[in-house]
Amino acid sequence: MQDDYVDVDHAGRTIKTRYWQAGAAGSAVVCVHGLGGYVENWELTIPALAAQHRVYALDLVGFGYTEKPDVDYSLHYLAGFVQAFMHALDLEEASIIGHSLGGAITLQLALLHPESVHKLVLVSSGGFGREVAGLFRVLSLPLLGELLFHPTKKAIARGLKVAFYDERHITPERIERGYKMATLSGLTHTTLNTIRTSTNMRGFKPEAIDPILNHLDKVLMPSLTIWGKQDAAVPVTHAEVAQQRLPDCQSHIFEECGHWPQIEHSMAFNQLVVDFLMD
């Protein structure tokens, strides 16, 4: 797909932002990646949705090929950036698909700007508990995080082994792309900043997660949660919290699936989302 760029005005800065767009008709759908992610994370999702929707996937501020200002990458700041991205493209309302940290950002957006969010799809989503993977807790520590965060192709491969249940998805191409993106200038700083703004050795900081967790009953738009049963990054038990706390929530859990159901079970994932987004 073709890279497009748009200037996004947010928090007193103009941020050159990379995005992909597909589909010429139908309602708008915005795809939000997780920590360290980029638009390519949705390459198996976008074509399936574009048959019926106008689909937008962006590199969040601080990640991928979007600019990386020196700011605190809080969930509030990142949610505001997604809202500003929508404004830059004249999208008054969209359904939002958020993966992992992108799910927490999506929930925060739904609470801050409910008028902008039609439906929610939350994939292996943050925002439903304090628990996070041990690696993120360690990286939250000053100095130690800098010592440990040195992307190599072997390190990328190890990370993918944690992310996927089926190791056939750990291809040389995926490793090469992950390494290329992880070694972009400024990426180490923004990744560690994002982790440290929201987490510590105990998991999500209360001041980061509580504005979401304590107000899930106010997320009134229809939502769909999708998880992999063997998710090693965000525990599948958080899907139960979502089912109990979100007022209008459907849920699906994939067997033999890790943190990336949109890749490991792409065809079934896409059909679930297409059916859910039908008006």
C-alpha cells in the first residue's frame, strides 16, 4: 500500500504523520497499533475492511515513520493525537480498532470524545487491568531499560516468539521489518518514554489506568473484544473484565492464538470485524 502523510496539529505541535488509506465508500474505520507498532501491523486487515469501509491506519506519534517529539507519551496524549489525526482528515466519526496499547488508547479516546467513536474493536487490549508483561516492567526502570533496549534481529525474533502462538508466523521478512522499524532514529526514546509514563514495576500506574478502568461503564458505544487464549502479553482474563464492565460488549477468544489474532487468525478475525461493523 502507498504511504500518505498528513500534518496533525496536537498539543501545540504540528506532527508529520504517516498513514495508509483504502476503500472509497462506506463508514470510516481507524486502526490504531500498539507499543512499537506501525501501519504494517494491519496489512492483513485493511483489504478485507476496505470492501465496505473507508479504512485508515496510522503510525502513532512517536512510532513508525511519524515524527517523534520529545513529550510525555501518556494515554491521554496519545488518545488526543488520534482525535487530532481524525480532525486532520475531516473524519467527524469513525469506528476505531485498537490493538494492545492501541486498545487502551482507543478506550481513552472513547471516554474523552464519545461523539467521535461509532463502534470499538479492542484486540488483545490494554485498559482492563494493571497487569502487564514482565519485560515492560523491567524496561520501566531507569538505566536498566536503556541497557536492555538494544534491538537486534535476534532480539526481535525472541519478541515475536512471545507474541505468536504459531511460530510459523515468525518469518525472516517479519524479523527484518521489525528490526528496521525498531532501529529508527528516536524510537528507543519514545518507546521507553511510553512505557515509563504509564507503567512501573507493579504494572500499569493507577494514575494512567484508573481514568479508564474506573469508567468502563461509561463506554456506551457497541464494542467487540478479540483475544488469543495463549496471549502472553495481555492476559486473556482481561476479556472477562471487558465482558462484565462494558455496557454493550461482544467477545471472541481464539484458541491456539497469541497476542496477534489479526495475523494468526486473519481470515476469521476479518470476518468477525466485518460482521460487527455492519450497520
